[in-house]
Amino acid sequence: MEEYIIRETEDFLALSTLFNESGMGVKIEERMPDRIIKMWRMDDPVTGELMAASTLEKRDGVYSLGDIAVRNDLHRKGYGKVMQRVVFDEAKSRGIKELWACAKEPAYYLHSGWEKMVWDESPNIAVYCTSCGKRGTTCHPEIMRYTLD
């Protein structure tokens, strides 16, 4: 049996709950924001429980890996990389050459081949981080860019 099932979804309530529980500052809401192009969820094939999720978005005229999260009890199993690859594959199929991200965990992104960019010289993709009171105190996100092959 498969370890997980990945499928496209429009259930932003479930995804926004996971993103919020992962400390991303995403508001829990039902309505999918207009900036989101596509969303995916990774589910347990037996229980149907949400394991991980990711979004492809367009912000400030550029495409971004909008949100990505893995349930807290499932970290370090490679699921984040799988969800990142889903977004990369979709972006490539659309002819997108680069993706941007506001990385809450910059070391993970650097390890995955992303390039750290200068915050003030980058597109305004940090929808939640820009106004968050934790930024620069208890949370140190970075703007990242990934060039697709």
C-alpha cells in the first residue's frame, strides 16, 4: 500500500488550519485567497488524515511556493520535499522559470537548492511575515528564490 496520496484540493479550511498550526501566521478561513493558483494535500491512504500541504501562488507579479507545511508529528520523513516537488512540477508545466518563497525555515530552503535574496530588493511576497510582530524577534524568515531547470 502507498505511504501517502497526493491530490489537488480546494479545501482551504483544512489547509489553512495545518498552515496555522505549523506557526505560519495563516488565518484559518474557508475562502481560498485569490493569489492561490493551485493547492495540494497529502493524505494518509488508510485514515484519510491530512499529512502535508502546499500551494502555488502568484504574488506581486511573480510565482511563489506560497505555503508548505507538514504535520508536526511527521517531520523529517521527506514529505516536505515531496510537496515542494509537486509545486515545482506544476510550475514547470506552466513554463514558469523561477519561484519565490518567504522561508520561515531558511536553512531547509538553502539545503533544498534555494537562493537567499535581499528582503528589500525582492518582490512583495511575504504576505504574512511583513506585518508579523514576531519577524526579527522570535522568527527570522528570509526571501528565497529557486530557478527551475
